[in-house]
Amino acid sequence: MAELLSKERIIARPGFNRWLVPPAALAIHLCIGMAYGFSVFWKPLGGALIDAEGKAVPACAAGATTFAEKASGTLKALAATDCNWTQFDLGWMYTLFFVLLGCAAAIWGGWLERAGPRKAGLVSAVCWCGGLLISALGVYWHQLWLMWLGSGVIGGVGLGLGYISPVSTLVKWFPDRRGMATGMAIMGFGGGAMIGSPFATLLMSHFKTPTDPGVWQTFVTMAAVYFVFMLGGAFGYRVPPPGWRPEGFRLPASTVGNTMITMHHVHLKDAHKTPQFWLLWLVLCLNTSAGIGIIGAASPMLQETFGGQLFDRPEVDFGQFTAADRVAAAAVGAGFVGLISLFNIFGRIGWASFSDKLGRKPTYVTFLLLGAVLYALAPMAARGDHLALFVGSFCIIASMYGGGFSTIPAYLADLFGTQFVGAIHGRLLTAWSAAGILGPVVVNYIHDTHVARGIAPEHLYDSTFYILAGMMVIGFVCNLLVRPVADRYFMTAAELEAERRLSHETGNPK
Amino acid sequence: MKQETRSRGSAHASGMESGPQWHPDPSSWPLVAVSWLLVGIPLLWGIYETFDRAKILLFGD
């Protein structure tokens, strides 16, 4: 078994088709991408416990209004079996997902480079699917802490390892199209919820009974299906022999002499000593914070900003909505979320592929400059009641949010070389963890403060948009400061050779 | 202390050192097609489901 998983075992034989690697990576990313779609379980879980009359029992945090009261309710909910969970209690799973994803990728990225993608993919499958099974137990016994531990912590580790498992391999297989190759895999993470959410809805409607929402059975089924897919992906991985190139490949003229694309390699232990690493960390953190904050609030933002215009009753403000208006507005809001998701995933493959032609730094210049302009124009679009302009702007922003994720591995490979790119990418993903906290806090804090001050719904987000535009400008400056890595950080020939021996890259192809 | 050269011209430390090159085996393409179908079909279904939800914003009721 150990030999089956070893890195020597997966060095490709001559004639191996490199186009088999992206679907293997997609198989893993499409499964772990379901992390984005977990909100589909919140509502069924919120009413999981019912009384003798068939009504949902009160939540553990019933009546809580302040953050402290809600947090206190969550503490009670962690082990209580006689009260229901709120969205606030369950929403912490998202925080756990993205914090653990970044931490796991940072901690075990170095191990992955030496152990190889197959072993990492298998561990990811065990963690993610095992986490779902533990969550199923948590739902069955109504123990919130088991949900957090299962999907949040153990599953989060699986997310981190699965996310970075194909990066290094794809960059080495596609030296001519680094952006496109990593874009294809990372598109899968964006698309995972698109498959997982409707799949989970189908399963829950199949399993539910008058006394059971069918969530634990759905977790078990999804764990089994995902495990098969992820195993297929892990065993589909092959790594190229060192220095492999596609037949007839010549460095493009734009690459020769381009100091922003190195032919050398920075060791993982040196990467964080370079200013380039921290500048890119800030770029990713700021681009992601702005995107996460807005994507997380997309549906209420559209409803509050445009009110009755969303269903041909422009005279009605959000605050005057009837129950029927709320249903109609929520449907349009859900449509907006769907549209943003589509732009998010197509942005991942589109922008990353485009960066192969344009260059990574100019691509990020585009993201951050255009993003700043679009955020700054959003209040104007809202004031002028330009719904199409508003929606269009946020679709472009969503595409650049996705593009930011998918282009960063190629940017790192260009600057730091390919030997440790997966592990360096893993460490950079801590920026995502930080953004997962910063973005929603900025957007939700300002929103709640404005609501408390009685600001009109259509202006609730104005200052948020200006702050996000400012964040993009800071990111733009950081990106402009990125220069080629200094020579002293590159590995010597002897260090590279020693590293390749440790990484088992000199074994015989099997 | 021994100083090692870390110049950009160091041939062995380069990522572009000469390595093997090959064209894919022609018989591998059917497997490539099957692999892409296995991941592509669920992805297209997910995209269709999402587009179905987004239709209301693009085209109204």
C-alpha cells in the first residue's frame, strides 16, 4: 500500500497524456468545493428538533439579539440536545473551513511536495469524507460540537490538502500554460457548490420524513460518493520527470529575458523571507476580502439597495416589503447569487488562461484597478437606479475574485520557480483565512452599524463600497511593488539536487 | 564559510534544464475523453442548475 502511494510510483512513463491530470484535479476540487454550499443544510438543521405537535422546538439562542447573547447561545448549543441550532451557530462552520484550509495548506504544503499529490489526495479524501461522516453522527445525536469537529476541523484539513494537492503537479505538466492548468483545477473548487447544493437538496428531499429532515443520511451518501470521486482523482495523479517539457516546446519569446518569470527555484524555507511573498499575500488577502464580503451579502445587498424595482414595483422600499414581496425579492436575490457564482467559476478559468498571454502582474493590475473603479461606481449605480449596471459590475467583480485565486499559483511559479510552488501556495493561502474573517466583518459590521443609525436601505452599502475600493487600491500598490526575486534566495544546483532526491523525483517511472 | 554560487546562470539550478520530452500516446485520448466526461457531466449539471436559478434576474418571471 505504501508503495502504491509513493511519489516514485506516480512518475509518468513516456507517452503519458498530460490532459489526464486536470480531470483528476477537478475530481478532487469539485468534491471539496461543496464547502461553499454548506448553507443548504442550515435551514433543515435549524428545525431538526420538533415537539410532540410537530413544531420546531426553540433555538438554544432563542431571543438573542446582541453578538454576546448569540455567542452564549452557541456555547449552549454545542452540547445541548434539547434545543435547535441557529444560522449563527452553524455559520461558524464557514469560519472553521477557511481558517483550517489555510492553516493545513501552510503546515502540510512542504510534506505534500515530498510525499506527492497521490498521498495528499488520499489523505484529503479521508479527512473530507470522514469529516462528513462525523458530521452525520453529530446530526444524528444532535451534537453541534461533532459537526464543528467533523466537517469544520477535520474536513477543513482535507480542504487544505485537497486544494493544493494538484498545484505543483499541474504547473510542471503545463509549463506552456501554467495559468490555464491551475485555473481548470481551481475552477472546480468554485463549481463544487454548484453540484453539491442541488445534489444535497435532492438527497434531503429523498430521505426526509415528517420527523427527520434527512440531513444525516445526506451526509453519509455524499461522503460515499465524494470518496469514490476523490480516490479516482488521487489515483489519477501522475507527476512528470524533472525538467519534462511537451514535445517541441520552446520558451515563448516573451518569456526569454523576462525577469518576472524565473528559471530557478526558491526553497520553501526561504519564500517567506522575500518581500514578494508578503506583497502577494496582501494582494490576495485584499482582493479576496472584498470579494468574500460582497459575495456573502449579495442577496440582501441587492434587495435592500433596489427594493421593489426587483419585481416591477419601484415605489416600494425594502422596509415596506409585504410577505409576498419578500418571497419575490428573495427569488431575485437567489438569482443574483447564482449569476455571481457563474461569473466566479468562469472567471477562474478565463482570467487564469488570459494571464498566460497578458502576464500575471498586468492581470492583477486589471483585477485591482478595475475592481476599485467598479466598487467606487457602485453607489452611483444604486443612486441612479441602474440595476443592470449594478448587477453587471458585481458579476465582473465576482469573476475577478475567482480569477485572483486561480492566477496566484502561476504568479508564484513565475516568481519562485516550480520546485516548491505547491507548498509556497499553501502558505499564501493563510491570506484566504485572514480574508475569510476580514471581508465579512467589514461588510457586516458597517451594514449593522448603518441599520442601527437608521440609514435608508438603498444607502446602507455606500461607504462599504468606498472602503472596498480603497482596499483594492492598496492591493494595486502592493502588486505594483512586486519585482523579481533577488538572486540570493534561489537554490543552488547542489541544493536542488538534494531536494529532488528527498522528493523522490529521481526514481524510475512506473 | 563556504560560499556557493546562486547566480541566475547556474545551469543545474534552472527549471528549464533539458529533460525528457514526448508526445502523448495516441491510444490515451479515449481515456482522456472519458475522464473529462466523468467530471464534465456533473459540472455542466451544476452550471445548468445555477443558470436556472439566475434566469429570473436575466429574463424576469
